[in-house]
Amino acid sequence: MMLSVRDLSVVFTDWGKEKPFTAVDRFCLDMDRGEVVGIVGESGSGKSMTAHALMGLIRRAQVTVSGSAVFEGTDLLSLSREEMRQYQGRDLSIIFQEPMTSLNPTMRIGKQVEESLRIHEKLPKEERRVRALDAMALAGLPDPESLYTQYPHQLSGGMRQRVMIASALVLRPRLLIADEPTTALDVTIQAQILETLKDINRREGTAILFISHDLGVVKALCSRVVVMKTGKIVESGPVDEVFYHPQEEYTKLLISSRPARKKLRGGGANG
């Protein structure tokens, strides 16, 4: 088992209110190496907060993160901020929804892709460049040599998202968390990004935790799915089982409200 999450809870304490707010309530998940699992739910369901907690990105004084998240034998939730930095980027990486808020507009693309290498590995400049170009090619970016010296504003939205994927992959992490990575893209570019993630999963064996409110996108990529509502898991299981034989009313409602998306057809990444 690569990742075993037990009773993960995220509680916000607002001293102006009588009761704390529970954003994630006793979330549990097991993931094997190379598996692709989706988390779906409406905005505010706790899916992104779950991802941020696993990545060690929740560091506010009035937030309590509890439970356990054992990754390759180490409980990530028990680590100090400094200890967690050794895992971020190297073993676990995250792709965010909007690359323009994550990419530095004043820094060239190649330097941004290399950032994790500068943090985690002492490599000569040329070797960093080669590794960055390899990651850019793996992420499906055309002509990485040319793009290496460009700036984010010179790229399309889909290409900027691929830069984010390349940045996340440059150290070949074992787990990639994708937090709504296709939401801001049109359906054609979405399909291309999904194919890229499928290819990365097949070629590199990278496990992917894919977070989305779009069930069609999850069905196209994932083998298993977790459905969340108001911070809790309401249903989970193999994608086809949950989509075609949902047990919970909330899941049925999500599926019935899903618009048809002909370009994103089903079939999980692992079968």
C-alpha cells in the first residue's frame, strides 16, 4: 500500500463563532502504487481541502488537522514543516487549477520547471536543464527547447497547464495530486490533458489522486472514485460501479445533473 489515510479531519476554529467548522470529516482512503483515484463533489465538499492537508499546505494557526496519512511507511500528518518539505515535490507533487496564479509571470518557463530540482538535488546547470526539458516533453509540450526561454503570458492556457504538470513531474514523484487541473480549460484541451495524465500513469507508474467536480472527467481517467459532500465521504468504489449503480441519493443527483460530454468518454486509466 502506497498511501493509507485514516480519519483525516480538517477543523477551522473561528473565535467569533460558537462552533468550529469541519471542512473534512474523518476522510479515509487507500491507494496502491500506480493507481488513479478520483475525488468528486460540489464546491465546498472538502475535496480540495483534503488534497491540501495531504500535501502539508494547511499551516494556519486556527486550523486543526488530525488523523493519519501514511505514505510509504511515514505519517505525513506527523511531520514538521521542515520534514514535510523533503517530501513535497520529490515524493508527492500537486497541480493546481489555475496556472497563471501559480506560475511566476517574471520567470522563464524552464527556470520554473527546474525549481524542485534546485531545492532537492544539487545538479550542474546543464543537467537541470536536460531534466526540465525531459519533464516538459513528458507533459506533452511541443518544442521544449523553444518554450524553455519563454514566459507564461506567451503560452496558451492549455500549455501553461502542461508547464504545471512538467513542474510537478520533474522529480518523478510517486504520487501526483491533481486539484481541478482541467476546470479552466475548454473541453478539447481537457481531453488532451487527460490523455497526457493517462500516458504519464502508464509510462511512469505515477499514482494520481484526481480532484474534480466534473464526473465525466473523473470517469475518463480514474479506476476508483470517492464522492464527498460537506466534508464527508458519502460513497466510494470502482468508477463503473459508482456511475452505473450508485447507492446514495447524493451520488444519483450528481450523476443525473451531469451534462453530456461526448469528448470525454469513460474507461478508467487502469482498465
